Amino acid sequence: MQNANKPDPSELPSTGKLLKSTALAVVVAAGLLVTIVLPAEYGTDPTRVGSLLGLTEMG
């Protein structure tokens, strides 16, 4: 890939946008962990959403 063009710096996302996107991804991942993965895999349902969705029977 020696002939790949470098992107223009104005086309790249800023540090603030990258940090905001990363923080949002962490929040979404934590929410999915608590509401979907814990009830389905381990039978632990701290929010009781898993029992409403029928996920606690899976764990």
C-alpha cells in the first residue's frame, strides 16, 4: 500500500468527535451488557428488563 493517498486533515474527525463517539459506544455497550447479556447468559437481571423480554429463562 505504498501508493495509498493520505487523507486531507480537514476530512479527518477531530479529537473531540472521536472522544464523543468512543464515550457513546462505551455507554451503549454497558447498557446492552446490563439489559441483554447478563440476563441471557448469567440469569442476573438488575433492571428486570430481561424478565420482561424472556431472557432470564435462557441463562
